[in-house]
Amino acid sequence: MKNNVIISIKNLSFSYNSNKVLDDINIDIERGAYLGLIGPNGGGKSTLLKIILGLLKPDSGRVEFAGGVNPRCSDDCRIGYVPQRISQDYQDLPATVFDIVESGLVAKEEIFKLQKNRNEVINDAIKLAGLKGMENKLIGELSGGQRQKAFVARALASHPQILILDEPFVGVDLSSQDEFYKFLRKLNIEKGLTIIFVSHDIDIISAQAKQIIALNKKIVYTGQAVKVNEKELVDNIYGQKFTHIHHDR
Amino acid sequence: MIADIFEILQYDFMVRAFLAGIIVSLIAPLMGFFLVIRKFSLMVDTLAHISLVGVAGSLLFQFNPLFGAMLVSVGAGIAMDRLRSLKNIFSDTVMAIFMSGGLALTLILFSLGNGIGVNMLNYLFGSITTITQSEILLFVILGIIVLITVFLLRKKLFLISYDEDLAVINGMNTKLYNALFMLLVGVTISLAIKAIGALLMGALMIIPVASAMQLGYGMNKTLLYSIIFSLTSVIAGITFSFYLDLPSSAVIVLMLLLFFVSSVLFKRSYA
């Protein structure tokens, strides 16, 4: 594994029953990358994320992380995760911003030995996400963009080196999306965080990501984001001819 | 009402009823909270119905029905949770299968045992005033164990309940915690079945939580208000039922509903 690579995916394949959704995937993700993962529904994006996160086991191949094969035991490669459908799924959750961010710490804590400076760590993560003063607000009272930030703060509380976001903008209005992307980019540049986000929206990905991986069961494209809007490439990603109508970003 | 309670406490069976009621009202909403977060509220009714298999079996083979109910509800709870986690069968389908299977088995055991019908009614609708001295000891010991365990693990249980994937990603042994959680739910149901009855179990575990959630607080305060609503309903319910000569479980449920309606109205007034 090269020095600057933080995740290396080698010969990875996965099937649901007999339906192959990932076919011989090989990717090296560099430390500090700001990477968009795009592809059609059923193209294997979420499956690939779940395998990286250790939620699914591949049929063949492997995922290697800097510092070891298991991301859970390596400080050098700790993963923060922001799930999809936050806006819909957590609307009625009886939890404050503080509760949510705190829950990013509890899995690794021993029952009788809490982290000494845990309140400071939680408040720092809340501040970093720009939610200072909202600690006691219910998660359901926040706007879509603020809610996303609260879940990023939850991930940041455990000081990850990699941040993975699954369809982060479903149900979030456009102005909040822009502000949120600026926030992510700032984390990427200032904190050196490797950021991987999944979206089915080709315009968002091409405008925001620095690098792109386009996935439709196989790797269709890897490289600079700016080229992903080219018509021939879009047809390749989605597997058929498309009339591509752009929206402003 | 305080003076009335002191008058009632002259009777030993009422002292036991209050003690059992207080313990159950402390632990039932605690477990209910995590089930609500998991969107698994109906599991309470399913497990309560299944635990009747243990009650009927115990009455038939003449051992303490609390143990029978506990054995069956813990086993069924763990089995249902495992099936749910396989994710190739819907949760409500799992519950429907277990509930109908449980009731069918209960009916068979019921028909095999002559004269267990009257006792069965105590477990269907609750009979908090018939709790015995030996049973109250079990209530106290198991109640304290459940309380302490949930207090210590509440934040981990909260995480698993609302985002099990993150718990797995962060290295938690979710299978172990889920099994422990179902064990605690099973114990709670087996204790509450004598107090409130299998048919009204959902009320005691879910309504206080639903009421507290209307108030718009975070995890700790929602848990606290759930317990306050549950405790007040049980104490008031037992007291009113004594003076009005009504079934205590039914009065407790009506008190819980009163809290729910009030909290919904409160939310509408201040929203």
C-alpha cells in the first residue's frame, strides 16, 4: 500500500443472492481526498460504502486501510459516518444536538470509565460544526442543513481521519446544501480530513467534488470531477442514452 | 389523596400492590422508551401475548407463572430480534407470526388444564392486589437489577436503538447488547403482566413515553418525564380503583391516557 493511500480496495466483488452489484472493483483513495461517488440506483454505491464501513462482507477481494485492515482498531484511519435520510428518519427523535454528538463517543467508552474531557470534546465538535448555542435544541427543530451538521459533529467527536456521507442532501434545500458543502470543504482543507460522499445528483457531484468515482457495478470513471458532465461519460455511467438537463449550482 | 393512600396502606395486600406498582412503573417506560426509538412499539403487545404461553404452562405444571412468563418472553424476544436483524423479513411480519403462534399455544395449554381459567384472567387483565409476599421479593430484586443496568447502559442502548449501523461501525458488540436488551424487556414484561395484564401491557410501556415525547425534550428529560407519568398513573390508579371498586389495571390505563391527551394539548398550545 502506497504511503499517501488511506483506503485501498482490491478485486472487490459482491452479490445480493445471484445479482452481482459490485464486479472486481479496484480503487486507491488518497489521504486528504475530497471524493464524490456517483452512479445510478442499484449501481452499487451504498453497497460499496457498507463494505468500506464493515457493515457487509465482500464475496471476494478486500478493503485495506492505512495502518491495518480493520478501521475500528486504527487511530490512523478512524472512520466517521453520516447516514442517509437524516432529514426524514430523525425528525421525531427525542434527542438534543448534545445527545446526538455525544452518541458518537459512547460506543467506544467503557461503562465505568468515561472519557475525562468528554464534554469538552462534544462542545468542540458542536462548535466546529457551527452549532454553538444550539446544544440543547431538539434535533427535529433544526433545519435540514443544521441537522446534517449535527450528524457531522457526531462523527467529528471521535476525531476521524475519514468522513463518509451517504446521500447527504436528500430533503435539504439548495441554499443549505451550498453552505454545507462549504463547511465540508473547509474540514477537508483545514483539518486534512479525507471526505467521501455519495450522491445520485451528477450536477452536485461535478460542481462540488474534486475527484469522482463513477460506479455502475463496475468502475466506469475515476478522475477529475469537471469531466463527469460530458454527455458520453454520462451515458456510460447510466448505461443508456440520456437527455441531461442541468440545474444551476 | 395522600391521606387516602395512608389509609389504604393498613392492608398488607395493598402495600404489596403499591410496591409492585411502583417498581413496574419505574422500569416499564424505561424499556418502552428504547422500543419506541427502535420503532418497535408493537413488540410489547406481541411479547406480552407470547408470555401467556409461559403463564399457561406454569399453571398447568404448577410452578410460579412469573418464571414461566419470563422464560418465554425472553426467549421469544431474542428470537424476534435475531429475525429482525436478518433484514429479509419485515419486523411487523415477525411480530404477527409470533403473536398468533403464541396465542395458539396458549389456547392449547389452556384447554389441557382444567380450572386454570380463573387464574389466567389475572394475567390477561392484571391483578396487582393478588401479588404474594414471595413474588414481591422477586419484583424488588429484578426491578433493581433492571433499573441499574438501564441507567448504566442508557446511552449505549440509545445509540443502538436509533442508529445500529454506527454502533457496529464504532465496534460495539451489537448482538450482545441487543440480546441483553431483549432480556431486560422480557423480565420487565413478566413482572408487569401480573400488575397490568397482558392485554394492557402496551399502555404502561408505551403511553408514558409517547406522552413525554410530546413535551419536546432530549433523551434524559424524556426518560424522566416518562417515569413521572407512569409512576403518578400507577399510584393514582391503584388508589382510585380501591375506593371506586374498579379493576386497577383499567384505571391505570385511563390515567395514562389522561396524561397523553394533556401532553398533546400542551404541545398544541405551545407549538
